[in-house]
Amino acid sequence: MQINNRLLDDLARVASGALGVAAGVKGEVEALLRQRFERILTDMDLVGREEFEAVKAMAAKARAEQERLAEKLARLEAAQGTAPAVTAAKGRRKRAATPKTSPSSE
């Protein structure tokens, strides 16, 4: 009976030692992977969350200002009774882009 107990005790020691080694290896692998990922992210030169949020807020403010100015321009043009400048400019670009055909080529 004592031989079985001794054998079981030895097996338990070996198993707990293997678990300790496995836990140590797991910790080392996690640390190496963390270092590798941090190095990759640093090399990618990514933007931080705070910086992204600041630029996002600036873009929203600029968009709102642009819309406000577009509305003001439309009101001023309506008050003067002139066609919107944007529409006239688009029309000029469109006409200039279409090729003219000469009567002799037909």
C-alpha cells in the first residue's frame, strides 16, 4: 500500500512541476507577444484615441461652419436675384469638357 502511495506522491510532484513550468512558459510567451505587438504598433505610427477625438471634433465644427456659410451665401444670392455661383461654375466646366464638333467633320 505504501508503494502505491509513494508512486502517487511522485506522480503528483511531477504533475505539479509540469504545471509550474507550463505556467512559466505561458507567462514568457505572453510577455514576448506583448512586446512584439507594441513594437509593431509603434512602427505603424498610429493615432491615439484622444488625438483622433480632437480631430473629429474639429472636422465636425468645420463642417457645421461650412454649411452655415453655404446657407448664408444662398440667402444673399436669393436676395440679389442672381443664380448660385456653384451652379454656374459647374455649368461652365461641363460645357468646356464637351468636345465641339465642326460641320465639316460630319
